[in-house]
Amino acid sequence: MTTEADRDTKLRRLDEYLRANDCEAVWFAQPASFAWLTGGGDNVVDRAASQGVGAVGYDGGDLRVVTDDIEAARLAEEELPDDVGVESYEWFSGSLADALAEHSPTPAAADVPVAGFETVDPTPLRQPLTDADIDTYRALGHEAATAVERVCRELEPDDTEREVATALRVALGARGIESPVALVGGAERATQYRHYTPTEARLGDYALVSVTAERNGLHASFTRTVAFDPPEWVTDRHTAAARVETSALEATQVAATSDGRAGNVFADVQDAYAEVGWDGEWRNHHQGGAAGFAGREWIAAPDHEARVYAPMAYAWNPTVQGAKSEDTVLVTEDGFETLTETGEWPTLEVDSAWGTTSLERHDVLWE
């Protein structure tokens, strides 16, 4: 849950937002931003919905939540700090948007459509991460990696992709971790597709397992490779992808300490592919970007103007046909901390494309 320092940091950002946009209040009903501001509170009932069942608001004073009378007691007792007030409306009297329009001072902004309100983009407000966010992230990353790696160590060539995906979701769910992404690609489909959504195909000679795990609003993405009797090229391609990932992390740190932008990092990623012998391979898949209260707070692209912050989590996911290297890494001005690691999976030390940074990245597990 949130700390006083964490809350103060986030409220200062909101104060700046209110002043800059001449607003009296700002509201967050999207689940990720609700969790960000409440210290991990969950306003989700229907995971297919784009907004939760309540909105948390700030008007320069205390935080308060507006929700219907079905959810008010549960949110107050199970999802919110004690000092966050809850105001409810009768569930049959209208929508959450209607209730926000009635309960909020104006002018106001919200991250969901509300008549008469401005639209707030929560992404810049959620960056950089606070100390409390980072501590929560460390726990998520370690537990998610532990769950996934235990499943991966039990894989067999005759397992189907769908069976593995189910096992991943069960292992994560047992730890209170949601799995919005659980991709499993066997030897045939991992070479054909960059997003290997699981099917009834057998794993065969090797498998790529890619997961995005979510808890308390934070998202951790990572990939593990398991080899049984793989093609000879798997090692070389995996190493190439790992070198591009290391290059992306190096470029991220440089950008974060020089007011750089996502487009600057992307240009370095393009160069890194060329340096490791795979010029143009970046065209076949997005390369990732900043992570936090979304699977990606932004995805890098040419000339992308998103600012690069530190301390901030980044999940770069370079692919080289049939191979992928991906972890969620905390980038600070002083170094790198892989959040999605257990210390129990094989690693390899690789240099960036320019030989100026060397990092331990996750290697192929040979079974």
C-alpha cells in the first residue's frame, strides 16, 4: 500500500496538473490509474471493461472515491487506505460518469468520458516511479518470475501451447497475480509469429514463453526460452536479441540523464540490430518501452516524443526470428536492476552493440 511520501509525491504532480490546466478536480476510473493513486487499490469487477466500478478524485484536498452503493463498502474495507473517503450513488440512478459530474467541482478532468470534463492523460503523471512503487514492483517481479520459471522447468516437448498457458495463469493466479498476456510459442509457431498466442500445437523442439503479470496496478513483462532439441541457430539468435536488449537499456539510461526522448532510444535500437548482424529486423515487431501502471506506458517508435525518465521500469523486447530477450528492468541514473529475476535461471553476460555496457541477461534453459 501507499506511504505518506509516496502519496505526497503523487499529489504534488496532481497539484501541478490542476494549476497548469485550470482545473478544480481530476478523476481516475481506469484501473491502472486508480491503482496508481490509491496505492494498489483495485476497482475492477469486469476485466473486459475499460473502466472500473469507482473513480478516485483529487481536488487539492483529500482523495475521495465515487462508486455505486453495491461496491462502496467493499472498496472502503478491502481496496482503499483508511483516509480515503467513499461517496456512493444508487446503482440504478445512473452511470459512474453521471455521478462524477454531480459530485465533482468544476472545471474538472477525468481519464474516462464525462460530459463537460476535460480528458486527462494519466501516463505522464505516473512517471517516474516512486520509492513505494519500486518496492511493490520488486515483489511482483520476483514472484511472477518464480511462478513462470517453475512452470517452464516442467515443460515437455509434447505439451501443447494452450496447456502451458493455462499452467502459467494458474501459477500466477495462486499468487494473486493477473496475467493479461500469456503467450506460448512452440518451435513451429515461434519462428512464424512474433505474438504466438497459444494453440493446440505441441511445443516440439523448443518454446518461447512470454508473460505480462499484473498486481497492484503494476505490470511486469518477461520472456523465457526453453530448449529440448532446438535448431542450431537458437543460441546465436537469442544472444543477438540479448545484445539488442542490453543496447536498449544502455540507450535508455543515457536518454534519462540527458532529457532524451523515446525516439532517441529507438534510433539506437535500430543501430544495435545492424551492429549485431540483423539490420532491419526491428521492423517485424515493436521493441517495447516504459513499463509501470500499464504493460507499456509507451511503446517506442521513430521520432517518438515521450520523455525518458529515471527511476523508471522499462521492458524492451527485441526479437530475432524465433528468439526473444525480454525482462522488466529498473533503470536509474546509476545502474540497472532486473525486476523479473529469481537468480535460479541461467544467464549470459553480453555487451551492448557498442561494447560500452555489459549486462547479465536471461539465457536459454536447456532441458
